[in-house]
Amino acid sequence: MNVFNKGEIIRHLESHKIWIETVGKMGSKLAADEVDFRNIDLTSYPLDQAYLTACTFDGMNLFKKDLFASVICSSTFEDANLENADFYKADASYANFMNANLQNARFARSDCIETVFLGADLRNVTLVDALFYQTDFRDANLQNADVSTSTFEEVLLKGAKLEGINSLEEDFIKSINVGTPEDPIVFIGEEARQWLSNNSSINE
């Protein structure tokens, strides 16, 4: 689907809303690629189960937005308000959440391959049973995040606030990088888990 103006975008959003409300009997599932949603008020439109690849949501207010089972690969949410948003079972690979407000959001059972959370506010976020591969959490605030049964591999953590992270003993910690991509400081396996445990228990 290619949509280029506000009217067309809204028609597709309305059709998707009907598709959701009728459990697929009417309307059509939203599939948008490289669409800029910044001039659209999405308050009354559901985005769950949608395909939203390489779309732009920078700076938008998406408070409590439901993106359950959505595919948001390569989309950008820089500086967006996503507090209490739901990304359960979403594919957020290659998405950019730089400096976004993601407090109390849920990424349970989500795929976050090379996802960027640089400088994001992830306090009290639910990251349960998720896949984090080469995910960028540098300078992010992950205080009190629930990361139980999630997989961490080649995850970037330099400058991240990790106090209060819980359920690390249930995670699959393969490797973390506490340096930079250019000058990596890598911990593997139990050494990585111990580093995370030490840093999650530091009191400011």
C-alpha cells in the first residue's frame, strides 16, 4: 500500500479499525510502508496487528497506544510519548525509539533486533520473554525494568541506568557490550550476567 496524503491515510486507518472491530470480517488490515503519520491524530485509531514498516512517528503523543502483534520494523519513534504503550508480540526490529518516553510500556515476547533505545526512558518497562540482539540501550533509563526470560546478545549498555532491574537470573544472557560499537568492551555469559547484577543493585 502506498499512501501519500492525509485523506488516504485516514481512510486506511478507518478500514483497519473496522477490520479490528469485526475480527477481520469487514474492512482491511493496515499495511503502510514509508508513511509519515506525524500530521495525523491517531487517538481514535487502533494500530494493533498492523504492518507499519519504515514509517515515521517522531515526536507524536501515542500514550497507551496498542501495537499488539504489529510489525513496526525500521519505523522511527524518536522523542515520541509512548508511555504505557503495548508492543506485546510486536516485531520492533530496526525501529528507532531514541529519546522516546516508554515508561511502563510492554515489550513482552517482542523481537528487538538492532532496535535503538538510545537515551530512551524505559523506567518500569516490561521486557519479558523478548529477544534483544544488537539492541542499543546506551544512555537509556531502564530502572525497575522486568527482563525475565529475555535473551540478550551483543546488547549495547554504555551509560544505561540499570538500578532495580529484576529477574536477571531467569534471563538468557549471551553477551553485552558496555563500550561502544567502535571500541567494544564485551562480557559473555556468566560474566555478563554478573556485570548486570552488580549494576542493577547500585544505589544512587
